[in-house]
Amino acid sequence: MSETLSHWINGQAVAGQSGRMGDVFNPAIGEKIAEVPFAGTDEVAKAVAAASAAAPEWAATPPIRRARMIFKFKELIEARIDEFARIVTREHGKVLSDAAGSITRGVEVLEFACGIPHLLKGEFSESVGTGVDSYSMRQPLGVVAGITPFNFPAMVPMWMFPISLACGNTFILKPSEKDPSAAIFMAEVMKDAGCPDGVFNVIHGDKVAVDAILEHPDIAAVSFVGSTPIAEYIYTTGCAHGKRVQALGGAKNHAIVLPDADLDMTSDALVSAAYGSAGERCMAVSVAVTVGDAAGDALIESLRPRIEQIKVGPGTDGESEMGPLVSQVHLDKVRGYIDHGVGEGAELVMDGRGLTLQGYENGYYIGPCLFDRATPEMKIYKDEIFGPVLSVVRAPDYDAAVKMVNDHEFGNGVAIFTRDGDAARDFAARAEIGMVGVNVPIPVPVAYHSFGGWKRSLFGDHNMHGMEGVRFNTKLKTITARWPTGIRSGVDLSFPLMG
Ligand code: NAD
């Protein structure tokens, strides 16, 4: 018997009422392990009503007390991190150490959010005019919703709700229907941390729930992370309904390898960044652009033995370095891309399609794949594959490599590998990409900086977490105050000047 999950509304588990359910699988064994309710419009409305009712008191709670609740939540999450990682691995498939690492990255956002009394401090100018002072404050928006992808069921929600709650908003999380249990775990821990009922809610579901969120008049803002077509839809639909929206989309992250790069360091970095989490990371490196043919040959020869040693297996096995993909549908899609790449003429240097694991024959496994001589015209170059597939593209020179990066529709992350400071500095300035690494393959900004791509990797004006998160989750208000000084200027209809 598989488990039936619930929504979390107003501080308690609430069974689904729409009659629509989705299946949740354990990708390591390819078996259904749970059913998740898909909310209808009425259920979303109930969560919004609970979040709206809780909003005034939460907004009026002093920031230091909101921070204390978040600090308590952080302590409880840290104390249960192994259990939490197992929940993530069971539904996502990634290896336990990777799951725990991603939770730790989320915990860092909690730590940042604990500084909210400081982060919300406004500006003050004394005497902007005679007897006139001016000051600013950041106030909460009201009810904020977060819609999150399958690949980081703990970390991506934690990019959003800690800062939103710390800023004084109440929150509704709509996690991925593929791995929904992490959200409920966080809701339960939130309650243990003393979160008032209605302040943090979880609604499960698909497009019906998402559309109900986008159209609900009492939701002020939506944070989204997922694929680009859905991100664009969320942004346009949410904005059309008067909401503030930040919608982070897909990626095709390049790594440029210059001939002077440290080959061992670069190869270690590329293999880690391409195959970690089976490539199901929005910051995974999926294209290596070598400059010059000799650099291409050397890189392939250096990557090959490293890739051969990767241990693929169930995420709960301490020996495994790479787990299965999230679903059968996704496995078929990734395999389809490999077939397509071969068909369009890329050289398949390492082929993971034949992998089978004894005892786990029904799991969604594929071994690491490596293409050489891919070109920008190929589908395997243009599309986000989101699997353990690295394509080497050979560029004739540095400028051609930079052009390739800048011409691609996505602009999430990029890295350059070189010992040349001039080249690295030039590249950092010229790359039309939101997050740039210099000899760092996955340049994910830390919690107190902000995460976000350019081009079709982000729709909206705000990145996630750091000060951008605070700005997204608050409205700025500026107060100009005059106090009677005894000086009367009389009635004056001319343009108001302060000085
Ligand atoms: P997805 O776009 O399929 O789903 C994301 C969310 O949108 C889920 O909650 C899902 O239920 C919902 N959704 C799906 N289809 C919808 C529809 N038609 N209408 C309304 N809502 C819908 O993404 P995914 O497969 O869960 O996640 C992988 C994608 O997320 C990749 O493209 C990856 O690059 C991207 N991602 C981006 C970042 C980033 O920071 N830019 C981070 C993580 C993942």
C-alpha cells in the first residue's frame, strides 16, 4: 500500500478533496511509493484564505521575533538533516551526500534570513528641507506563493520562503508533484519551530493549482523556478493578474577551456559539474567549449578515465556517486537525446545507454555520456537535456567561444578555465550570463549574494535570495515628515522644493 500525502493548510495536514491524484515514484527501484493530491481551485482558495488571515499579525510581529522562529526552524532542520536527505533521495533519486549538501545550501539562506532586522533597515536623511526629515521602510507584500521544480525539493523552496517569511509575508508553497514529501516535512518542522498557523502553507498539484495561484487576487507575488516554457507562462500570466513575479527558467551552462588551463583541475571540475546529481541541476555544465583542436583532444583523453570511474547506483548506497534520473519519462527523454545526437553527427565517446544494475533493473538509470565534436546547430547543443550528458564543442579561437556562449538562448551559468587573468577578466565582462565562474564550474552564489540568470533563464527583475530576495519580498515606502518649526511660508502653489 502506498502512502497518501496531504496538503498543509493553516498549520495542519489537510486531505485532498478534488479527487485528482498523482503518483510518486522511487526512481531507484522504479516503484510507486505514494499518491499526492492535486488541488483544485477551491483548495488553493482555502490556503490563500488561511495565509491572508494570518498575514496582518505576522506582518506586525517584530522582525527579530520572526528571525527567532526561522532560527529555531534552522536548528531543527540541521538536527534532522539525515532524515531530510533520505526523504529527498527517496523521491528524487540523487545520492544522500548530494541531498544533504543541497539542504545545507538551503540552511545558509535560513541563516541569511535570520539577519532580517538588519536587512530591513531603511535609510534616513535628516533635514532634507528646513524642519523636514525623510526616511524609508520596507514593508511586506502580503501573501506570496512559491512554485518549485523537482530537482531541488528542499533547497529551491528554501531560496524563497525563509526570506519571504522573514520580511513579514505569509507563504504558500506549490512543490513539484514528482517529489512532494520534502515540502510537507518542512511544514511539519516549521510548526515545531513555532510558526503560527496559516503563515506557511503547502498546496500540491499540477497546472490547475498553479493557474489558481496565478489568478487569485489575494496573492501579491509569485516566485517560480522550473523550465523556461513554464517560467515564461508564469511570468506573463502572473503579471497579467497584477502580481510581482520572478520566474527562473532552464539552462545550458557552458565551460570554456582555454589551452593554458590546468587540465587535471579542469577535468575534475567538468566531470563533477556535468555528472553530479545525474546532470539534473540547473547549474550543471553540459557543454565544454575547447579553444583549439589540440585542447579538444587533450580534454577528451583527460575526461574519459574519470568518467569511466563514476559509480552509478541507488542514492541510498554509500558507494554511489550518481543516482537514477527522476522518472521513466525523463529517462526516455534523455535516451532520446543521445540517439538524436548520434543521428545528427556528434561523436559519442562514452555511451551510458546500456547500463543495467543488478537488483535495480526497474530503476531509471543511465550511465554518463560524452559527446565530442558537437556543433551549435545540433539539437543536443541547443536544448537543455537535464541528464548526465556532456558535449564537447571545438571553437577555433577565444572570440568564437565567447560568441557561442552569448548566442545561446539561455544565460544561467558559465565558467572559464584558464591561468590567464586578462582572459578571465575580459570574459567576466563580456559574458551575457547571470553567474560566471573563473575556474569554478558551478558558480552558484552563496546565500547572501543573489542567484539568477540572464536571457531566457530568468523572467522578471529580481534574482533569488540575498538582498534581491529582500527587495522582491518587500514594498519600499518613503516618508517625508515636517515638524512645526515656527517658520511659516504661507500658501505657495509653485513646485515643492525642499532645500
Ligand atoms: P517544470 O517547469 O516542469 O515544473 C516546475 C513547476 O511548474 C512544478 O511545480 C510543476 O508542477 C509546475 N508546472 C509544470 N507544468 C506546468 C504547466 N503546464 N502549467 C503550470 N505549472 C506547471 O520543471 P521541472 O522539470 O520540475 O524542473 C526542471 C527544470 O527546472 C529545468 O529546466 C531546470 O533548469 C529548471 N531549474 C532552474 C533553476 C534556476 O535557478 N534557473 C533551478 C532549478 C531548476
